[in-house]
Amino acid sequence: MEDNRMEDKRNTAALNEKNAVKSRGRKRRRNRALAMLICLTVMVAVMYGTVTLCMWIADKMKEPSPVSGNAEGSRGGSGSSNDGVEKIGLDENGNVVDADGNVIGVLSDAMVYSQAEMEAQVTGAREQATADVLEGIRTKLNDGDSIMETLRPLYPDDLIVYSGGQYHFVPINRSLKQSQLDETCLNVLESGEYQYIQDGQVISHKGIDVSKHQGTIDWQMVAQDGVEFAFIRVGFRGYETGKLVEDEFFEANITGAIAAGIKVGVYFYSQAVDETEVREEAEFVLEKIAPYKIDCPVVFDVEKAAGNGRMNGITVEQRTGLTQLFCTIIENAGYRPMIYYNTEMGALMLGLEALEDYDKWFAAYSDRFYYPYEYKIWQYSQNGTVQGINGNVDLNISFGPLWEE
């Protein structure tokens, strides 16, 4: 989302330039070390499982058979083996059975290994498993996959997030509503636009979100480009000053979009740190949108600000409570609340269990459906192009209508 991005870039540009060379060197060394650690961890796990299985087989092979002598010699009649167990014969599978039909012996042609041969089997399996794991990791890295892309398939029960210079492995909460999206249904056009298709039909709806950063917009041209809905930024709270600011293009954007027949929703970029501030934000939004027909949700944009953002310092519980409060106020006013966030916020900075009843707008710039939880809108690009807008714009699709016909 565009909130304060230009300000963030100006504030951090000089520092980024100064540290760029050193940072890249440290990052490359850290990534190499991490990749080796990952390899070793996976290798040890595979080796342990392989050795355990093979040693169990070896122990079973060394156990004495309950039937001695030639099993074939017992076919068709009864007799006694050398260990005193009465034999009846062989069943249809060739197993030695007693009078009750219980299998008491193995096939006469069963494979048997000596201790030395079994140890050789274990060694070979261990070496092969190690080679397979290392080759798989090397292939993915050589193909240009990032460490994240390499890690994620190895940990299907964890949500892996890189934040604060660390890789976080967060167990997926299967009690939450799970995403039912299927990557095979995703259609990427030559223009880079995404569509979601079911039963041969496009079921997704094309949308954008805009703020002052897009400047003056020709909304008629936007509508002609197939945009069905737009989220307009109402305003934001300064991430350092804490001051409430109305987006200077809010009125022009919302009136222009409505006049062009585009369904509109709104969002507010929050940096509230207590209940008083979040109530102030909600009332600010309600006052600004009162003159307009809002067909789509009213969105609480809860993002981690660059630098020393005010909201960065509060706890998960506090941030979750403030999000709940904003949504409750909006809902009580007769609008549909929605929460905007990305993977980092959803995994590490919000208690999603308490926010389960609210619709989600999720941001991830990829063509993979990695995020496990349900969401209604997907912001899949921040570098899109749309007729009537100069420069880049965020592109979204909804997986169903956001408005009542």
C-alpha cells in the first residue's frame, strides 16, 4: 500500500546508500551459512529416520523363525518341527500356518541379511538420502529460488516469515478458516494482470487501491480498463508525529470513481497506540465517508512502518485489541469492516484468532498461494499499470463480489 512510502524512502535513502555494500556482503555470508545449516538439519532428520527404519529391519531379520526345518516338507500334512511347534502346511501365500490358520513362519524364499550386509544397506541408504537432500536444495538455489522458496516446501506445517533479520517458523493454526484457493485456477495475462478461474469462468473481480501518490486520475479511463472496484485512502496517522492527516486526493478520487460507475471502499492507515487514538481514527473515517455511497468494506490498514513507527512498539495483544475496536466501531455504524495486512503482520503481529469474524485483505506479491488462511481480497502487485493513472498502482482481485447488486 502507498501509505507513507515516499516519506519512508526519503528518510532512509541516505542511510541505505551508505550501508548498501556492507549489508549485501553480510547478507550473502548469512544466507550461505543459513543454507548450510538448513542442509545439515534436514540431512540429520532424514538420516535418523533411515537408520531407525533399517535397524528395525535388521533386528527383525535376526529374530529366530518360530518354525525350523523345511516348510515345504509340511505341505499337505501335519508334522512336528524341531522346535516342537506343530505345522499344518502353507496358506495360499506360501506362509507357514498352524491349525487355526495363524501365520507362524515366513516364506521359505524370504530374503535374509547378515549383520555386515545389513550395515552396508544402512550406510548406502544414509548416503543416498544425504545426496538426495543436498541435490534438491542445490538445484532450487541454482534455479534462482530464494532461501524462503527453498525452505517452505520442507516445512508444510509452518508459516515461514523473514522478519527482523531472522527466519520465523510459526505453526499453522488449523482451527482458523483455511484458504481454499487453488494455484491451478490462477490465470496470469500477458499484461501481468491476475484472474481466478473456476469451471472455465473468471470469477474474480479487478480492483485497485489509490492515494495521493497516484496524483490526478482519469476515472473514466480506469473504468474502461475493466476496473470494477477501488479502495480510496481516506487518510493516515503520521507514523512518527501521530498527527491525523486527510489524504489530499480523497474527495477527488472518491467522487471520480463513483461517477465512473466503479464500486468504492475506503481504507485508513493506522498508527494508533491506544484506544483513544483508534477511536479518533474511526470517527475521522466515518465523518469523511458520510456523504458518499460506500459499496465495499471500510478497511483498517495495519502495517509495520519503516524506521521507528509508533505502532511498531506495541504488543501483539495491544495491536489486536485496537484492530478489533476499530472494526467494532465501523460495524456499529452500519459499514462492513475489513483488515488489511501482509504475511509478516498476519504471522507475527496480530492475534488472528480474535479477528476471525472479520474479512481480510491480504498483500503478497507473488504467483503462489502460500498464505494458509482465508482472505477475500488479494493485493498481488504494487507495480501495476492501469489506463488513466500515471505511474504504478496497486493491483487487487477479489474472489467474489464485495458489494450487493
